[in-house]
Amino acid sequence: MKIQSWSICKAIIVAIALAGHAAGQTPKSKQPPTSGVTRPGFSLRVYRKSVLSISLKTEGAKLADVAAELSKQLEIPVIVGRIAAKLQVMADFKGLLLEPALQVLAPEVYVDYEINPTPGVQIRPVGIYLNAYNELQPAINAVVPNKTDVIMVEGNTEEGQGELPAPADDENPLRVHYEGSLLTVKARKQSLMTVLAKISSELGIPLEFKTESDEIVELDIDKMSVEDAVQRMSPNVRLYVRADLYRFQRTPFRLVLVAPPKPSY
């Protein structure tokens, strides 16, 4: 009788354990599958308070999925190369600055920036490109279209080959020289439109006039990067630069003259 009672008790215990195990598995059966078209999980957040930074945690999300969310949060295009789109991302970082964060995502990264000389306005990314090794570089106008307006520059503004411009004077009111990624501009009571036309010609980049301007400028810029030089110009100038984070190169590719902001009342 004792053996029979123990057998009965053992059967009851096993039945209860199996029932409990089945109950514990119920929530897992409700979870979505991790294969097929289901989007892999990741956590991404963009911070904008003082400097632009990113936090990301993922253990194998598709780069294309991460890029789509990054584009949504940054509110700018994030374009992924055909080969790079197949890559998976393994990352876990918090509050990383934009460029180092992007270098974690893809082997070759390009960022198009807009530089606005208005005091207090930070450099702003307008387009990001994430490529695999040896993919074709994105077209220079992939995000910022090239619309070129041309004006004639009157007067003698030519410098000798390889010569640095002398200080501007009444006979030579405008001198521009670009060499070794450094820009020198000597302008005395010159139209801003004329100065920009000469600079764009020296740099070999398009210039767009979104407005006409009668602004007169005096500039004494000596061997500065184009980005720093623009910071000393009119707040109505915009410079677009492409940063190649793989090759550590920054290349100006567009100048724009915009209308002054309308006064707020």
C-alpha cells in the first residue's frame, strides 16, 4: 500500500510540474519570431542639447534598419550603399559624437555639412552616406542639388600663377587665392556677390544665388581653411562641405547666397 500511495503521489507531482512548465512557456509563445521579415531589435537615440551625439545598442541589426531609424531621428537622408545594406551592426555605446558613432556603423562614411556663419549656429549635417569597402562614392549632388547661377566679374582680379595676393587697394580691390586647401581673400569695398563669384571660381565649385544682394564687404582673410574663411563672411552665405571619414578629407562642394532672415515683430 505504501508503494502504491507513493506511486500515486509521484504521478500527481509530475503532472503538477508539467502543468507549471507549460504555463511558464505561454508568454514565450506570444512573442514575435526573430526570423523572416521581423525587424531585429535595437535601441537608438539621438541627442541634440549641446552637441549632436548618438546612443545605440544592438547585437546584429541590419544596417539598413538602423540607418532608416537614424534618418528619422536626425530628419535628414541617410543613404546606405547596395553592399553595405546587407551588413549587420554590433554596437553598444552611449552619447558618442556623430562622426565616431557613424564610423562604428559602416567601413566608409561620408557626411555632407552645411556651414552657416550666423553667430551661434552650429555646423549642420544635411546628408549621411554609409558604404562598404570599395563601393562607389556617392554623387556630390546626391542630397544637395547643383543649381548654378553665373555672374560676370568685372575688372582685373587675376593673380599671377602661384603668387599670393597682395593687400587689396584702389587699383586691385579684390584678390583671391586658393592653394593647399587654404583660402586667402583680400577685398576692399566689394560686392558680396562678386566676391563669392571669384571664390567659387578659384575653388571650382558651383555658386547659387537664391537672392540678389547689394551688400558690400571688406575682407582680410589670410591662408584659412574654406570653412573658417566662410565664418568671417556674411551670415547670408552658406557653404556645403563633404567629410570623408575614411580618408580624413573635407571637400567644399557648393556655395549659396541666401536671403536675409525676415525680421520678427
